[in-house]
Amino acid sequence: MISAIRWSRRGLLAGTAILTAGGAAAAREDRLAEGVVILIDSNEPYVMGHAISYSANLAKHFADRGAKLLIEVVANGKGIDVFRADKSPLAEPLATVQQSLPDLTYSMCASSKAIAEAKEQLSIALIPGARLVPFGIGRVVDLQLRGWAYIHA
């Protein structure tokens, strides 16, 4: 009889744990991440274009549901070309998307910028609306640790 009671207690505790975990999972599904961070680490025009499309499509998707979503596009390594005033093949579309999405931020890795400047022996200007962050990958991780979703363009 004692073993049956112990088993019942274990079953009850296990059932409680399952219900609690299930409730937590449902709460996580209902909870909207504070934002989405999109990493660009390639200078391929189609990759850069995808990041712009992702930004616009995500903003529209959540707006259609009545939700606000913060979006940050982070350029790192070769991907910094997307925010370079002298090289970006998408300066106009980037400006248009940023004007229409007030919760969109463009960030360039300052470390990657410094490496490119030393290699090319020139000063790199950013497109209007872009800003520098110390380390692109560091910014991505900081945002993920705050609960942001991550997309690699």
C-alpha cells in the first residue's frame, strides 16, 4: 500500500510538472518576442535584398495582427557593404523601407568597418539612417539574450 501511495505521489508530481510545463509552453507561444534581429554577413546583393524583404514582410505580418515588432538589421563582415554609402546596391530601397517602418534599425559592425577601412585605405561613410555598433555579432547575441528572435539573411 505504501508503494502505491508513493507511486501516486510521483504520478501526481509528474502530472503537475507536465501541466506546468504545458502551461509555460503555451504562455511562451502567446508571448511576442520584443523584436527580431536579422544578420547580414554577405555582400551578395540577393542576400542583402532578402534582409530588406524580411524586414518589410515581418512588419506587415505583425501589423496585420495588431502587434508592434521592433526589427534590427545588423551588418557584419562582408555584409557591411549593405550600409556603405559608396557600395550599397540598395541605398534607395533601404531608405524607403526605413521611412515606412519607424521600428526598423540599421546597424553596422564598427570592427568590420575599421578592418575594411584599413584594408582599403579610405574612410567609409554610412548610408543615412545607419548607425555603428561595436561588434555586429555581439549586438546579435545581446538582442537574442533579451529574447529577440534571430534570422540569418
